[in-house]
Amino acid sequence: MRTLAVVGGGAIGLAVAWRAAEAGWSVTIADPEIASGASWVAGGMLAPLSEGWPGEERVLGFGAAALARWPGFADRLTARTGIPLFVAEQTLTVALDQADAADLRTIADFTADHGHRLQLLDRAGVREHEPGLARTVRAGLLAGEPAIDNRALITALRAAAEMAGVRVDADRVDDLAALDADRVVLAAGAASARLWPGLPVRPVKGEILRLRHRPGAAPAPSRVIRARVHGRALYLVPRGDGIVVGATQYEAGFDTAVTVGGVRDLIADAEAVFPAIAEYEFAEASAGSRPGTPDNLPLIGALDDRVLAATGHGRNGMLAVPLTADAVLALLDGDPLPEAAAADPGRLLARSTTADTGGVR
């Protein structure tokens, strides 16, 4: 039987391991702290269209292809585990000033030019869809972009992987060449460059809050709400017991301490968009290191004849899970997936040699 080592036990690594095991590989996940990294600290938005912007056609194309795979992927995973994943069916991006309203039209026009039609809403339209939002909201952009509960996803993937026979090795990996496997998938997120020097992946810190609904407080919005407040990106993602609020973004290395300033800004910005949030219970503040790349596209492809990269997903890790798993399985079978071509590491990284990486050839 063919053997596969997956280095990294976040959502990407777990999905790859599960699907590979079901495809007949003997799979081991190598991670001393499985299911505890950036995947655990996420909003769960699946929103490539709302983030569309002129000049980022490849990012839009990759994201739209990933989104299209989510219904089938979720159905398959829920059928295996009985764990439901979706928490919202739509995303509403709102504007608080005229400049932001103009940006919404730019996004709508750009995505329409690429075959994705979003609905522009005026002030009254926003209130009709989400009456609890602040009256200062001027306009909105409605998209059929759902959201999932990231922690439910991690739990389901881990259960599915175990049922498929995936083993977990809790030892820290310091050298990919030392792994006893026919093939290796590097899915170590922001730490990937430690194992493949020169890989253009860096940690990008993000803080999020989890707020719990209290009796008497207004219900959370039924949709994902996105906005910019004082130039800062904000999202509110519903959960069964409240709301996830995110997310700050800092170039801070592997620092995952939650800062007072980050919490202050998130609460203030959230209250500016959804005033009733002040009545919610403060349940959790956490931070993670997203794996960023220079062009906001992941790295999915061969690093040498043995090692495949599946990393660098930035803030769209949850979105990219199904497409990344499909792409890695296709690569393992020697048949690259066209929809993932934009994520080939070769666009940023010349093929390495034994001398400059220490990898196996």
C-alpha cells in the first residue's frame, strides 16, 4: 500500500489525510498539537466574491472554484460524521460611508464581469434583510456566500480521518527527509517555511472574539456581516450560541497573544455596525497565525518528486479546504487539477535543489 505523511493537522491537513485514506493510501498525520492552530481560530466565512477586486482575477477564480466544491464536500463529510457544518447561507457586506458604498459597486461590477452576480442594496434594502444593523449603514452587497462553523469542521474532519484509518504521530517534525513515507504533503500552515526553507509563507496574526447571546439581547444577524470601520476590516459570523467577531491583521511573526488594543478595536467596530452586541456575553478572545503568501494565493503543488505543498491559504483557509484536498489527491495520482493551477508554487518559487533545501530528490 502506498504511504503518505501529512505534516500539519489543521483543516487542510485533516481534509487531505481523510480523502487520501479513503482513496487507498496509508496515511499518517504528523502534528504534536493536532487541530489547535489557525484553523481553530477562524470565522468560517466562505466569501471569495465579496472580496473580489479588479486586478485579482486569479484570486477570484480560485476562490469561486473552491466555493463551488463546498456543498458536495459538506454533504459528504456530514454523511460520514453526522456533524452539520453551515451556520449561514448568505454574506452581506455593508457600507458606512459614501466611499465604502462606491467600493461595493466596484466589487459588484468586477464580479459580474466574471460571471458572478451580486445584489446591491440601498439603506432600506439593508434594513429589510437585517433590521438589527445600525441606522448609519448606507448600502449593502448581498452574496450567496455561506459560512461554516470552523470548529465543527475540525471536529468532523478529525472524526472522518479516524474512521478512514488515519494515524496521528505527535512527534515534532524537523526534517521532511526523515519521514518514512512514499509521499509527503506539507500542510504546516505558517510554520511551513521552517520545514522547506525559502518557501514564501509567512505568519499573519489575526485576533477574533466569540460572543455569546444573552436572554433579552437582540438576536444575531442571520447572515455573515462584513464591513470596514475606520479603515479596519470587520466581520460578524453567526453561531448557534452567538457571534464570532473578527478579525485583526498584523505582521507580527508567530506572536499569538491577544492584545488589549485588538479587543478594543473589534468591540468598538462591531458595535458601530450591530449596536446590540453590547448586550452579549464576552466568551473568548483568541489569536492565530494565518499562513500568508505574497499574492494571496495558496501554494498547492510539487516542491520536488516526493513532497507536495498544501499551504499558504491566508485568511481563506476554510474556503479552500475542498479544492485543496481535491487538488492534492489529483497531484498524487499524477493528474493536476486545472482549477488549482493558479496555486502552483512554481509561480513564486523556482524548483529547489538538494543543496538549497535539504529536501529529498
